[in-house]
Amino acid sequence: MSFKEKVKEIRKNMPLYALALAIPLLLCFDSFQSHRYSDLQKEVKKLESVESALIENNKNLVAEISLLSSAERIESFAINELGMRKAGSDEIVRVEVKK
């Protein structure tokens, strides 16, 4: 078999050689993608747990705000802690501003 015939034979079988090389490369790529997907799944689970903790903390803060902003608590704090009292009707002064 001459050199030209060998080259012709190699060129004829080139798609087969390319396919033979592509299979291991695709397997390596699949392995890489699988590892990457696993890492991303772990990160998503971690972020979901952080989100759950933040939501729970937010619920607690909203409940605390509701408790602290109640009219009864504010009145009790004003009377007991600040020494305030309700103004009598004779102590109320109305101011009217005309433009």
C-alpha cells in the first residue's frame, strides 16, 4: 500500500477517529458537569437554610414591633417610665395657622 493510499484510508476513517476521541471527552465533560451540579445543589440548600433563618427572624421582629407599638404599652411606658400623665381639658391649647 502506497503512502497516498494510506492517507486516503486515514481520511476516509477520520469521522470514526473523531468519534472515538469525542466519547472520552464527553464522558469527562459529563463528570465535570455532575460535580458542578452537586456543588450548586449544596450551595442552594445552604442558601435555603439561611433564608429560612432570616424569615423566622423577620417574623420575630414583626411580632416584637407589634408588641412594642401597642397603644397600651406606649401609655404604660409614658406613665410609669417617663412620669407623664394625660392632659386635662383645661391644659389643652389649640393653635390655628392661617396661610
